[in-house]
Amino acid sequence: MDGSNIAVNDVFYIKHLTKQYGDKVVVNDINMELRQGEFLSLLGPSGSGKTTLLRMISGLIEPERGSILLGDKDYTNIPPNKRNFGMVFQQYALFPHMTVWDNVAYGLRARKESKHVIKEKVNKYLQLVDLSHLAKRKPRELSGGQQQRVSLARALAVEPTLLLFDEPLSNLDARLKDLMLTEIRQLHKQLQFTAIYVTHDQNEALFLSDKIAVLKDGHLKQLGLPNEILNKPNSPFVANFFGYTNKISDLVVQDDTHVVGEGLSIPLKVGAIDDAVGTKGHAYVRPNAITITEFENGATYETHCKATVLDVRLLGGSTEVSLQLVHGETEDVIVANIPRVLSFDIERGKDVSLHFDQESVVFFPADRVDD
């Protein structure tokens, strides 16, 4: 970004960051790095520690131990107003008595920039977020999406070394959220700012990020490229969080591409199984990876098992079918998502044949549990 005096090769390092409240450790020995221009999402459920981690990085919370470095510079004990980090909040945090223009100018004035610089940068960033025509309005006269764009312009205007987002879209409806996601993505491509983005929504993280850090109970469970985490989650928790929500229990590794149970054989992609033949465990399957062959209008699919229809729901442009899968003494209830609305009634209690897409199945040994 313009105005940055950071060398291209400088890297943000987060080393052993830990935060504890009483006996509860909410962030536990987190380590990661972020290169200039990269977009990192901190992803996890409520209580995973992602917002606490972000606030330690911003300087709003002091860590018990650990450090925040940019190249050779240690930011750990630098006050928040001296870090040159920008922040976009969930609640917008706009000054209600100020105009849009003055809100965006606030950080520049606090840094005692010249009137010429303030005017130039405020106009530039209002134009980038398409709000120049609303510069004289007050926040109360804006929609939620417009207020969040003001907050984004204000954070960008100071041209920060690092831009931090604290679940910025959680208050917006689905349509506005999609628009803001596209806008943030386009601005990042254009300006190449370095960013850390907190969210509980894996789709937001996948759409925006160069890297994703998945957190649970204060621990970093997996850090990697979006495709790496999506295609090869390293634990049942990460798999479930990324949409592998069907669990098929009590299976055994047959060979390097199949796990089996009584009357059931599930294929996996080559390289997906590192476990020895005979290893017992569970498969995790995406709902959209299950094809009910009877509903495919004559298309031919290999049958991997039988199941019984329990319930059917229409979800906009798709159909969700709950199924009971019985293999041996094990009963699993799984969900198949058919990416269209079926034009006929599905009889509950009907026995059907299932086919699994091997690209959307993962397997973990029975003794592999998340800490």
C-alpha cells in the first residue's frame, strides 16, 4: 500500500502467544507467520480464542507470554496507537456525530497529517469503497453495509502495516455479506495490504484467504493454504468444520483407496489413507458427495451401500435427504444434499442405493481424537 515503509521481505511472526484468565487458558502457545501482502483468516467456533488472539496482535490485550515481531522489530510491548495497525470492527465503531468524510479522516488527523494529505487520502479511499457521494452524511443515514464500508475506508486511509478484521460481516444479511466479501477481496487484490481476518464462517475464510488458521479451545489445530485444509483436514474437528459433516462409524481400511464395513465399501482418493490395512476408524463425508442413484434418471453409478430414507427437506434450489445407514451392528444417520429440487415425492422408508464421491471423503483411525 502507498505510504508503507515496510520492506517487501519482512515477515510477521507470532511466537508462543498465550493468554490466560484465571485458570482458563484461552489462547495456548500460538505460532504462525504472515508475509507482506498475505491474507490470513483465523477460523473457529465461538470460544476458540480467535478474537482474543487478534486483540493481542492489535495490542488491545496484553499476552501472558509470547511475542509479535515484524522482521527484527518487536511489537509485543508497543502501545496500540503506535503500531500502525488498522482495525475493522464487527460493530462499525463509527463516530455518530461526524460525517462519513470526517470519520475516514479521523485517524489521519490523529497522526497530525497535513490538510493536503488528509484530503487526498480520504477522497481516495472513499472512492475505492464507492462512498464519495455520501461523504457529507452521518452514520445513522447509512445502511449497515455502507457503515461497514466507511469503517473499512477509515482503516485503509492510514495505510496500515497490518489490517485486522474482527468478524466484520456478522451483522449483515446474506446479500450484503456477499457484496462486502467481494469488495474486501477486490480491495485486497488491488492494494495488497497484509490482513488477519477473524470469522466463524469457513466460506468467508475460503473466499478471502491466502492462508487459514483453524483454532479450537485456544489451540491452533491446522494452518495452511485453503485447498490444503479443504482437501486434507488433519483431524475430525477440522474435517467437520469444513463440511465433512457425515460420520460413518466402525470401518476398516481394506487397501490404500477403500474403507469397508458389512455391506458397505467407501472409496477414497489416492493418497488419502496413510493407515495400515486392518486399521479401524471412521469416514467423514460431505453431504454433496453422496449420490442417491435411484434419483439420477438412468445415469449409472457404482453402488457403495444401501440406506433407508428417513426424511426430506427442500432447501431453496436443493433437496436434503436424511438416510439411515445400517452396516452390521452399527447404525448411522447421514444427510445427502442433492443440488436440485426433486420434482417428485420421495417415499419415506424407501430403500435406496448410495454412491460416494471419493474426492469428498476422509478417514481417521478410531484412536484419532481431537485434544
